[in-house]
Amino acid sequence: ESGTHVYEPVTRDGRTYGWKHVTKAPLRDEEGGIVGLIGISRDISDLMEAQSELRESEERFRAVFESAQLGITLADATGRIFQTNEAFQRMLGYGEAELCELSVADITHAEDVAETAAVIRHMALGDRDVVDMEKRFVRKDGEVVWGRSIATSIRDAHGDVAYNMAMVEDITERRRIEQELATRAANQQALFNAMPDLVYELGQDGTILSVHGGRGTPMYRPREELLGKSTREITPPEVASQLLEAIHLAAETGEVQTLEYDLDIGGELHTRESYFVQLQEGPIAAITRDVTERRQYERRLEERVRERTQELNRELEDRVRAERELGRSQEERTLLLRRILSVQEEERTRIARELHDQTGQALTSLLVGLRVLEAADSVDV
């Protein structure tokens, strides 16, 4: 043979220390007979070690690729898929052969195709080697799933993109929860915006963490000046002391604390009523309402009640006085009536006596007349 290439281990005491590449060829005389052997030996230990490490690396990658819980897909620089793992296949409901007939755009939601295509172009141009993005994928059954895709470009020896590898995490449930939380937060903010009450989130040291609500409520300071400030920094000392005491009591007892205080806002005295309650997460919630008009109305009402009470007291005194005078007049009328009745009785008695006397006289006259008549009758006989 003209030449033989062999890989031989370099051994010592039965142990392999490296590898050599040996090229052997026969040495011939003028007649073509073999008279000897010529050989060239080259140390390829580093090359063999690199190849061994490459094989081990490929085996590790294959193990990770096949057993990973994240979906993994390999696609060329144009976005054509040529390999996927089982996790990615389960996520989208396709078999590997089916996916290898598709492109990245084919499994991307229509509204995310343009952004995905732009990312692939930037990666092919070398503008971006790693891209972390959240996008929507379309399953084989048409269902939309959200995925977080971390894509990286694998380049060849010339620096060109050999292929792109993307690791995809199914974040559909996370996005659903985020959407619910966002909706809930928006609804909560809408309620805050409609509330006349101010809602503060306070640290236990009195630091203002957030301010919500307060539609139409005069602000003691602009909102942006309140955030991160302590009540001691923005309110008068006597009010700050009351606020901090209420905050500490709410934190210590877990019970709702109520406080009413006055603040000078724009040269006018405003009365505020605040309720402090300990939240589970740690901060203190303070619900504050401007009760200036209510307090003014209550004061006017109290004044009206006081004035009306005085009027009623005067009327009562007049009535008592009238009743006393009426009582005296009644007593006088009773005495007069009794006197009239007594006079009437006396008069009736007098009249009766006179009538009795007159009747007696009439009867006597009648008796005398009868006797005269009887006497006349007896004479005639």
C-alpha cells in the first residue's frame, strides 16, 4: 500500500497518556521491492481530547434537550424548524415530523408574527444574539397559549448563523393570573377615583407609601409631595403626634382607630376624620374624609337646637304663668259660683217661704168662705 493512516494511543505502564496520528508507507528500491518502511507520527492528543469533550457535550445537550421541562426548538436562520423536543411538542399538540414542516411564523399568533419576524432578521444580521420575549403561540387545535421564548443564535466558524435555538416556557396560566390581577387593580383604581375619601397606605413610622381616591377632596399637599414623606414632615406637630399615636395603636392592637383633627388648607380650616386599620401585608391603611361641611352643618344645627330650646323654654314659662293666672281666675270663678248658688238657694228658700205663707193665707180664706157658705145654707133651711 502507498500509505496507511492510523490512530495509536500513547501508553505507558498500561495507561493511555495521549494519541498520535501515524502515517506509514513502504520504502521501495529501484525495482519496486520493499526494502523498508517510512512513517510520520503527529501528536493529536489535544485534538482527540477536544473531540471527546465535543461528544460528551453533544451527549449532555441531547440529554438536556430530550428531558427538559421547557420546550426547545431549533430553527435555521430563516425560521424554518428542523428539530424540537417532547416538551415543545406537548405544548403545541404537534408531532415532531409535523413541526419540522412548519416555520416559526406558522405557529405564532397573527398579531405577534411581525415582531417575531423582526427578531429573526436582527438575529440573522448579528444585531442581537439573545432575545427574551413573551409571545402567543397557536396550538394545532387552534387554542392560543402564551410562551416566554429565550432565543439564542448558534454561529459557525465563519460567524454566520448556523441555527437559532429557543427555549420556550408555557406562561399561559401566569398571564391569565396577571390579567386577572390587572383587571382587579383597574377596577380598584376606578373605585378609588370615584371615592371622595382619601385612602393612604402608611408605614408604621408614618411614611406615606401611596395615596388613592379623594375625588373633589381638598389636598393638604400635592400628591407627588406626599409620597415617601413622613407625617412629621408635612403636618403640624400637634396633628402629627395624633396621627402617629393612631398608627401605633392600630399596629399594636389590630383594632380600628378613629381620629378627628383640623388642618389649615389654603387659609381655610378643614376638619378631617380618619380611620386607621392594620393590613395583613404590614402597612397601615388610613381612610380619610373631609367632614368640614358636616361639622359646619352640625354646628348650625346645634345652634338652631339651642335657639329653639330657648324659645320653647320661654313659651313654657309663659304657659306656666298663664296657667297660674288661669288657676287663680278659676278659683275666683268657683267662689263666685258658690256664692251665686248660695244666693240662689237663699232666694228659693225665701220664695218658698213666701209662697208657703201666701198659700196658707189663701187656704185660710177659703176655709172661712166655706164656713160662711155652710152657715148661709143652714139659714135657708
